Amino acid sequence: MAGRWVVPRSRFVPDIDFMQCQVFLCAAPCRGGKPLCGTRGAQRVGEEEHAPARMYIRNKENIGKGEKYMKEKLAQIKAEALKQIEASEQLDKLNEIRVNYLGKKGQLTAVLKSMKEVAPEDRPKVGQMVNETREEIEKLLEASKRKMERALREAKMKAEVIDVTLPAKKNSVGHRHPNTIALEEVERIFVGMGYEVVEGPEIEKDYYNFEALNIPDGHPAKDEQDTFYITGDILLRTQTSSTQVHEMEKGKLPIRMIAPGRVFRSDEVDATHSPSFHQIEGLVIDKNITFSDLKGTLAEFARELFGDKTKVKFRPHHFPFTEPSAEMDVSCFKCGGSGCRFCKGSGWIEILGCGMVHPHVFEMSGINPEEYTGFAFGVGLERIALLKYEIDDMRLLYENDIRFLRQF
Ligand code: DAH
């Protein structure tokens, strides 16, 4: 045939005689790949100028020609992509190429969209070719990306050479607070004797802090422990003794516990006072607990804390929730009891309050004082830290100056 019949796509109608027209559409390159249009009806054009393009041919002989065209077109797309990939030097550029060829509006997708112009018999093969081309371009992109990343990594490593002979940066390491060291020591001693470590609330009901400890409204002991009130009935606890009540109310006997924690009082700050400090409460309840148990336990505690030679002395005292009550002194671990500046010449240092649990306290918490007895004690944690580390001003413990803390 000397020429081709070209029919503008918009004019293509199925009743045209397929057997006579070999080609209905032209995607001649001279029109930028667009079908020759604007011509009404079929048009004959020179063979050399207008190669057959998207073919919609029912004529059996021509089956396969659309596939051939597509094959060429895809090869051309692939070759162009390869050229661009090889020329690109940056990851961004590769991304651009990916979008341009494989993206939603990319060239390969456009080819897929034009499938409807391919003879139905050719479509599966052409579809497969498009997919293969996509895979190949993807592979090329991936390989190029990996190559670029490797080069970048190598360049970075070269730039970041470490000089191992440089002096190391000094890490500043924190330090345990003397209070913490003292608390851990006390806990170690009592846990070793089979005690449990428990905690109680810092915000407390008047009942737990005073009433249930035998300090009713109007009792002078309440005046001694003035505190911060949240409401008339809720306050910041003044003593860890309130934990005794919580533990007794649980109804699980026997009890052998220590309860460390923060307490509050409306005190002015000075070398020996602070509005917030710490105590460790102790409580033992069982059948047949006597004052000897109290003495033996606390003497052992003192020896472990201050040294083997430490002696203890119990002086009668008054606490509303214990009867009898006492204060315990330890022999001065500085002078051994002969008297020095540390123990103010007396040879003894006051260390804690203690006593046998008051029967009324038992009753209020639902424990039968005929059946059970017990002892309790309360130690000031700061007092132990100050004594043990020979610190003469309590305020130093709250400043958190690392130069001070580092010494312990
Ligand atoms: N809670 C008392 C206080 O803050 C200390 C104390 C004394 C606790 C005697 C006790 C005890 O358990 O038996 O002054």
C-alpha cells in the first residue's frame, strides 16, 4: 500500500469497513505523538511520514503490529530513563526520574492508559511488556540509589575520622545523697532482721496523724507538732507514726515493718530544723512481744549502724502512743563515751524515740491488746546522716551542691 488511512480518533466509528482500512489512527511522531486530527473522515498520508501507531485493527494479518510498536516505544522509554539515571548525581534527581517515569502521571502510566487503543488480542502481551519495563526501571533506580548512598556514607566516614589520641570528654557522674546512703543502710539492717519496708501517704487525715495515735484534739502533743493544713481535717503528716495505723488497720498480724518517708512541720529553717525532713518509723506486733525485744532490736541496730562497740541507754520519756516510752542514746562513736565536742561532753548522743504500743492505740485500730503486744520506734533520717557523716548544719543536706555531696 502506498499510504495509510488515518481516521481522527474522535471520528472513529465501528461501522467503518475494517477489512479495507488497515490503519485507522496515526500517532505520527511529526505531531508530537498525537493522532492526526482535525481532518474529518479518513485521510491518506504518505507512508514514510506517518508510521502506523495505535492500531485498532481487526484484520488478522495485522495483529502483532500494535505490539511491535509498543515494544519499540517501551524500549525507547527505558533507554531514556537509563540515560537520565546514569547522568544523575543526586538522590533528589533519582526521585524526580522515578516520578517522571513511574509516577501516576508518568510516562509508563500514560502507556498503560493508552492500552485501549491496542488491539484487544495484543493487550495481555503489551501489559506484560509495560510491567517488565517498570520493573527494569525500578531496578535501575534502586541500584543507582544504593550506589549513591554508599558513596555518601563513605565520604561521611572519611570526613569523620576519629582521633583516638584526643583526651576524652569527662562525664560528670551524679552522687547518692547522704540521706539516701543513710536510709539504704538502715533498710539493709532491718531487712536483714526480717522487717518489711512499707510507705504511707504524706498528705494525711488528722485521724491517722493524731487521733488514732492517742493525740485527740486539744492534746498538748498536737501543739508541739504544728503543721500545714490543707483543710481542717487534711494535713501534711508531721510523723511517719501515721503509717503504724494504716498497717494495723490492714488486719494482718504479726507486723514487722519499717516505714521511711517525708514529714512536715511549720518550723523555721536553721542548722537543726527544716519544715520538711524525713523519719523512719518502726513497728513490731506479735504475741508475747516485750520491752526486752525492743531493747535487743534497737541495740543491735545501733551496733550495726555505728560500730560494734556502740552501747545504748534508754531514758524514760513520754509519747502519747506508747506506754512505757523511752528515748534511746548511743555511746559517742567519736570519743567512745569519754566526752568530746561532738557529744557535747556527755559521752552520749540521743538517737531515737521508742516504746511499747499503747493498748488504746491497739483498740482504735481493731487489735486486741490482751492478745497482742508490740513496740514502736521513730528515727530522724537527717539526724543519722548528720551524725554518721559529721555534718554540722542540716541546711547543707538540702542545697544539693554537688561539691558537698561528692564527699560521701
Ligand atoms: N513520731 C515521733 C516524733 O515524731 C517519734 C517516735 C517516738 C516514733 C516514739 C515512735 C515512737 O514510733 O515509739 O517525735
